[in-house]
Amino acid sequence: MDRPMRRWVLSWQKQNPDWHVSFNDDYDCLALIRDVFPHYLETYLTLNPVEKSDFWRILVVLHLGGLYTDADTTCRKPLSDWIDPSDEAVIGIDGDYLNRFPNWQPSGHLTSGGAYNLELPWRDNVVAFSNWTFAFRPGHEILAETARRIEINASDPFFTADHPDWTIKKTGPGVFTDVIYDWLAARGHSAPELVRHLRKERAIVIDGVRFVDRPAFHTREVRHFGMGSWKPMSVVVAWRKLSRHWL
């Protein structure tokens, strides 16, 4: 790990001394899949390194609960300042393209359910949720459903034959966003409606899930440098002892 990244990782420890911080490499990731999620091992082994990182981050937080963040982020405020003990999850906004594509409509759907429009310069949903930083209690349904859809996408000819480079949609923030779109819809909300509110408010809680505005995970609570630290699978996971936070 180079010096800037070491400093970034240490920011999580310094800001959150009562949290356990774990730095994980390829071997740690494989061990978790093999020991805890053996039914996903075959799928995991078919993925490229970036896709494996996407899948692993979902599974490790599904299993342990807590917060995942890429190693190219810094913690700017203690987690206790922006995660409430009553929160079931904390999710940030990655992209807001509502103004750029106000009339975006899907032209098709994946086998796993996600929407897309291949005829437009922006093919994916006009709201994207961040998978470089997120927090969940263990076993949360959003993560469980994301894992299920990644397994479907991994063998879908749409990706394996037609769009092999669309990793973002296959295993990354695209599929995570697809799940959240459906989760919100089941509760009478929409992602565009949510983002419009978050342009005016810092956070909104729906059914125990705290959605935070775009600045939260870009500059304010978390600073994201966008260095692609997931490529060598260098990742950080932090979680509080479950008896003290998520039960």
C-alpha cells in the first residue's frame, strides 16, 4: 500500500477508535466466500478482479454488518455523527443525472430485473447509488437481493456475450442501484423523487434506511478520491461489535 492510501485507511481508525477496522486482500476475500457463502463460490470464481471486489463487499457486509468503504476514501467525520443506532442502513448518492436526461425511460430489462436504455448516451438509471461506501445491519434484504442478482448477471448472455465490459451494471453500483429502485418502489417511493428531496435535505430515512445526499460520500462525511483502489482488491471494512450497534 502506498503512503497516501495508508494515510486514507488510517483516517478511518483515527476518526472511529471504537470501531474495528479490517483491511482485506484477495486471500481474505476468497476465504469469506469459501467459508461463509460456498453456494456463491462458483459464481465468484467466474468473475474478473473488479467484479470479485464488487461481489465480496456485498457479501461481507451482508454477513457481518457494518460499513464498507474503498481504500481510496478518507473519513472526514466520525461514523457516530452520521450513522444513528436506529439505522438499518446508510446509502449515498453516486450520480444524479435527472437534469441531463429528464425524460429517461428504459428500453429493456435484464433477466435479473434491472432497467437500461442502450439507445441513449447514458444507458443506466438516472440516479445511481454509491457502492464505494455503504453501511448495513447484517442480513439486510437489499444486500441479499443484490447478491442474488449478481449471481444471475454473472451467467446472463447479456453480459457474458453482448456486453462483457459493462461491469458497473453486472456487479457494481448499477445492480446495487437496480435493487434500491425496486426496494423504494415497493414502499411507494422512487429514486428520482428521493434525489429531488436530497437536493434540499442532507438525509431522508425510509423504513429504517438512511439515504444521504450526494456531497455526503463525495466530500463532506467521506471524501472519495476515485483512484480505482478496488482493482488490486485493496478494501477497508469497519464494523462495531454487533452488541453495541446492529443486533
